[in-house]
Amino acid sequence: MKKLILGGTLVNEGKLFKANLIIENDKIQQISTNIPEAILAESEIIDATDCYIIPGVIDDQVHFREPGLTHKGSIAEGSRAAAAGGITSFMDMPNVSPPTINLERLKEKQDIAAKHSLINYSFYLGATTNNIDEIKRADPHTTCGVKVFMGSSTGNMLVDRISALEQLFSECPLLITTHCEDTPIINKNLALYKEKYGDDIPVECHPLIRSREACIKSSSLASSLARKYDSRLHILHLSTAEELSLLDTGKRADKKITGEVCVHHLWFNDKAYTEKGSFVKWNPAIKTENDRLALIEGLNQGIIDVVATDHAPHTIAEKSGTYTQSASGGPMVQHSLPTMLELAEKGAITFEKIVDSMCHAPAELFGIEHRGFLREGYKADICIFRKSPWTVNKENILYQCGWSPVEGQTFTYQIDTTIVNGKIAYHKGVLMEEVRGELLTFKH
């Protein structure tokens, strides 16, 4: 049976307009203002009156913690929380246990997702100092990219030798994504603060330890290598105003060096440490209000292309304790779109720009096939949301870890329905457990 989404306002490709969507099987068959009686009679009706209809959100950076770290979260759990947040596709990071640094591990994760993910999926291959041959064997049609930890220590995935980086940037056939923080700067800062405070360093010092200088130095190195070797580089979770100057400008299709900003860097500033402590401790750190505003402006100006989450759950116990003991990272997939829509309600950004940065841009920059837009013939990955204030609390948080950095926040908009490949995956608070996503494919 066809599905018919009636009476909503579409936000798509820079425009807001009233239209109806006809879905047949897994694709958008037609976008129209006039629906024939015969179609009405034969279709399952989804009433979108007073709602907004957008392409499903594509999150280019999540840590769903599987395999090996499933006490924090899992692909099954993370994909369900994501569906409740209007996300229909994710790209998952390789720093799990064992790490995803070869094609065997990559296939294992794809198989787990095929069995358990409610939404569409792809997985990064992790770079090490010596796995370039494995990276060259990866299938570019089914692998979203390579993740390089340029400084932030993550076991054997730290790639900080210039010779290894040169080889990667000169030979990698896939899109390169980077976590950019300079380890020597961080270690020097940490030693100074440990000397002053011991292990009980105030969490407010986090952006001074994992400092703007650490970010800028590492991002500058990544961009210089990309320009030297004409590599396709996507710098993840930008956190400072200065880093915007490292990105290409102009038409998105012509850019070789692009950037992502995370929702938490657009929502919080360093005053949040006083209220929320280590529960707003991320790497890179949230920084000043000036940085937050510059990142929003960079997004609005088209200098930054993508908004994502860096969803990285930890248990409450792991987030507690002293500064040196508490883990960095937090869960965000269920609340990323409502947070961005709240920024729109405050006048900081438009619905059109939100859709561009969370749906269109990831599809374009990664070359995702037939997703990210409301277009006839494209996959029916759709999010419907409405104005209906609600407050984040323990009862409605879906994360396995049981907490959210935006707990207690009242949002103006809430997700009504999430459709994945033409199937309703989430509707008015209910997850459809039988739905399964598909492996994303990429054109190059």
C-alpha cells in the first residue's frame, strides 16, 4: 500500500512550501499539491497538518559503542534513540574494541547493523600508522570514509607521526575525516594544572587544558597536508572561531576542505561547566560564547557545511569523579534536531539552514546515493516534526546510559514521525521494532 503524507509544510532545498508526499515501497513517488481521489482511496494516510516535513537527518559522526563497549550503548539502542530524534542515517566511528582498522572488523559492524539497526548505517575505517594498504582495499561504494585521530590519544589509533600522515594524505582514496587536537600541547597544559590542583582539577579548566591552541595547531596541520596533496578533507567538531579560516569557501561542490560543527558547540558555552560539570565535558572542549557565536555565523554563511552530534555515551559513573577520571563525550542523537530547532526559535538560524546542514550537506559531501533530499525517486527517509513544547526528563530519555546533557531543557518542537526507506520507524513516541535500515552507498 502507498503512503500519503498530507497537509504539511515541506522544508527542502532552501524553500518552505505546502505539498503532499506520495510514498511507494521505499521511495518518494510524487511531491504534489493535488492528490487524485484514487490515490487517496488506496493509500495509508499520515496526517501532517500543522507539521513540518524534512528529509531524514544524516548524522556523520556517532559512537554507538559496538563492539566491545556495549555497557555504554549499542547499535540497536543508539539507532532507536536516533530514530526518535528524526535521524534516518548514521556514520559510526572506529574507536571501539577491537578498533575498526581492517576490512574484517568493518564487515562485522555492517553485519551487526544489518541485524539490529532501526535506521540506515555506514562505518568509518580507522587509520593507524601502518594500515594504508588496508585502507586502499576498502570499497568506496560502501565505506563512508577514513577517520584519523590527529592527536587525541586513542590507543593504537593515534596518528601523529608526520611520515604516516604524509602517506595517508597522499595515498588515501577515501574521504579523510579528522579529530584535530595537538597532544603535546594538551599534555603540557595538563601537567601544569595537575601541579596546581592534583587530580581534582576544576572542570572549568577543560577548555584551557584541551585548549584552542591545541585545536588550531592540529587543524592547521590537517588543512596544510590536504592542500599539499589535494586530498578530500572533512574536519570534524570544529570548536574555535579561528579554525573557520582553514576551510574552503564557495560552492559546496567545489570544496576540498570542509568542516563539521557539533550541536553541543552551537548550544553551550564555557559557562555550562559551572552548572553541569563533567556532563558537558567533550573533546574538543566547548569554549567561549564568542566561539559559539562565530560557529553559528560560520554555519549561516556556508563556511561550515555540516551539523552532527559526535554522540558518545558514557555511564553516569564514568562521567563522575574527578576531572582526570571523568570521561569525555555525551549522548545527543535523540535531542540534536530539537536543539537546533530551538536555536531557530531563538532566531539564531533558519529551518532552511538546519535542513541544509543536517540533511543536504552530509548527502552531498559524502556522495550518499539517493538520500538527504525530498525528491521524487529518492529514498523515503523523512522526518515530520511539530510545534509542541516538551521537556527532556529521565522518563523520556531513550539512551541506555540514562542521562542527557540537555536534561531539564524545554524544547518548542518535537519529532512526530520518522520514516526510514518508506517504513514508519517512529511515530508519536512509539518505536517500530521490526524496521531495519540499509547500508548506505556512496557515489564517487
